[in-house]
Amino acid sequence: FRTYGTLASYDLKLNKTLKITPQIQHSYQIPWLQDNEDALTAFKWSNIHSERLRVGVTATLEPTDKVNYLVGYEFTEDKHRIVDQRKSSAPTVPDPFNNGSNTARFGSSAFLAQGIFQMPIFDVTVGARYEDPDFTDSSFV
């Protein structure tokens, strides 16, 4: 798999217990790259290019060295497109996506919260995430 990615984030410390972290991440992947003409014709899914953009911000509060709270928001967009790289004059590869296009996009927004409490013998972690994707029902875990 060919994968390229970038990540940029910055920890903005408002005081010694509170930190805000904006983040942006982009990845580009060609999972099943084929350059053989027969393989390209026979396996229409072989040249799907995938991109993911993730933008978010988190706030972390550490009131003591044994307690940590985190809340945040995250937006993710996935884009997939099929690229017909055949050199022959054969008919083009059929569109693999149900939207009648060679491109499909999916987006999702999420809110998250987490608490970590260090106990003398073990740690307790409590978390929740609300996810609201474009094409399916929302979920809360």
C-alpha cells in the first residue's frame, strides 16, 4: 500500500492545568495499486485512491496529577475515487459507487469526553463519544 500523511498540531497551554490542542491530519492512500493492463481491466477496484482529512480540537484539564479530563470535537471527511489508468481503448471501468460517479465522499462529526482517575492499585477510565456521520444513523458510545 502506498500511504502519505501529514499531521499538524499545537499544544496551547492556557495555564499549568489546562491545555487546548487544535489538530489537522491528512492522509492519502492507494491501497491496491496495479499497473498491469490485464489486472486493471479484470479487477475494477484495483485503483481506488483514498483521502482522509481530520480536523479537531481537544481541551485537557489536569487538576491533579491523578485526575485527567478531556473533551473535544472532531470532523472527518473521507473521499474515495477510482482512477482508470488503463492505456487501451477498452470501455472505461464501470463506476463502482452507487451515486453514479467515480467519487464518493463521507463526512462525520464527533464530540468526545474522557476522564482518567488514578487509584492506588488501578486506573479508572470513563469515556463517551457521540458520532454523527453523513450517511448512517448517529451513535453514542
